[in-house]
Amino acid sequence: LLSSQPAVWLCVEMMDIAGMREKASTVIDLALRFAFVDLALHRVCVNIPSFEEMEIALYEEAGFLRETQRRQAVCHEGRFYDDLLYGILRSEWLKLQQEVDE
């Protein structure tokens, strides 16, 4: 977690290994709980290159929304891809937690 109160950038390194999806999802959940409960932050953000489809799906499943898209801002293996900014607000995360508890 990289902090610049009252927001934080989340960096979770994803790996394409069988079974890592569930572990990555757990890490994201724990990081959000820490950010919003322990640190009482207002928002959490993450940048994801558009070729990282598994990461995009994981963050969207965790409640992150796409906020911006910088076109062809990331060069990977000789090709250019969009850089996507995703974010989630504390109020959005709390609402999701209430839905899970019901």
C-alpha cells in the first residue's frame, strides 16, 4: 500500500499460476479491509495495464470501478496498451460488506 492520505494506491503482484486467483482475491480483500478499517482511508486506487485481464477481473469482482483510461500509455513486449485506473471508495466497500453479511 502506498499512502497519500486520504487515498492509497494498491499494488498486488499477480502471477499466472494455477490457484493464484483465489489467493490474489484474498490479498485484495485483506488489503481493502486494512485500508478502510484500520487506516480509515477514503479511497484505494490501482493502475492496471489493459493486457492484464485476470487482474482487471479480480479488481472488478472486489468492487473497483474503472475511473480513467490512458490510451497506449504502457509498452509491454514491443506493443502499446492502455493504462487503466481503477478505484473504490470506502462507502462503496462498506456497502459491499453489508451485502455479503446479509
